[in-house]
Amino acid sequence: MTLAEFKRWLKKFDENKDGKISKEDLQEAVRSNGGWFRRIKVHRAVKSADVNGDGSIDEDEIMNLAEFALKHLGIRIVSY
């Protein structure tokens, strides 16, 4: 999956359309794709990616989430 595809996929789950992915949005995204992991892993993913500490992942933090996915979930997201 490319980074652009990853961003488009995540944006589909931005429930309130604020341009940010919350823990709940991320949990729903994972479930919709047939995956499941505990809320603690979603919490860790958001905490790891959320540089500004607002509790959600914005456009500038998506790459951090992609790096978390590779390191902890084995999901590879390429930047091209």
C-alpha cells in the first residue's frame, strides 16, 4: 500500500470529518479491513504517532502511524 492509499483509506473513517483520525476512527478502520486488535494497541498506535499530543492523528502525523504499523503490525506502507 502506498502512503497516498493509506491516507485515503484512513480518511474514510474520519467520523466527524475534522481531518484527524481518533482512536475510535482507527479502531473502526482496522475492524473494517478484517483485522482486530485490542484497544491498548490502538491507544499505543495513536500515542506513538501523535506528536502534538492532541489525542488524534492529523495529516502531519500520518507517516508516524505508517512507521508504527510497520514496526509493530508488520504492515508496510511505501511513500511512492
